[in-house]
Amino acid sequence: MTTPSSSPSTPPTPRLLPWTTPDGDKPCYLLTDAEGGYLSDRADRMEAVQLDMGKGLLEHAQEMVDDPATDTRQLRFLSVQLGAALRDAVRIAESRGGGATARG
């Protein structure tokens, strides 16, 4: 995903990146007036991987839920993984539509 280029009189809109600070506490933003670029391309690739992983996890989740042999420990682990995938998807949605108002 690339951010729309801004005119010289319009400041660039910060892009919410698909990762947080090393302590996992604060969101990271990219502020640029250029199309593409190394960090923007890397963020695009990471978002694509996160979405693909989420789709795969949903398919796996349905199989586990449908299997009567799945135990509570497995379902608990699955719910943690689904929660992480949902957080990634929400962050991507905020990044693509929320700009600097998005929360991490």
C-alpha cells in the first residue's frame, strides 16, 4: 500500500505501520511525501504476510472447531492466535483508512 502523494501545501499523512516499538507498547508511523520507498514497501509486504497468515488461521480454526477431538488446550491456543491475527487485521484496516488518528 502506498500513501497518496500530497501537494506541496498539504503535509503528508502519517501511515500507521504494521509493527510497534520494540517494547510492543507504542504504534510506529511513517511520515513521507514520497510514493513507495523502502519502509513503505516493507510495510506493504508485512501486511500482505499478516493477512495471508490470518486467512490460513481462519481455515485451520474451522477445521479445529469441526473436529470433536479438539481439546480445550488446543482451542485456547487457537483463540490466542486468532486474537493476534485480528489485531493485525485491525491495524492494517486503520492504517489504510485511519491515517494518524489510528490507534495501535
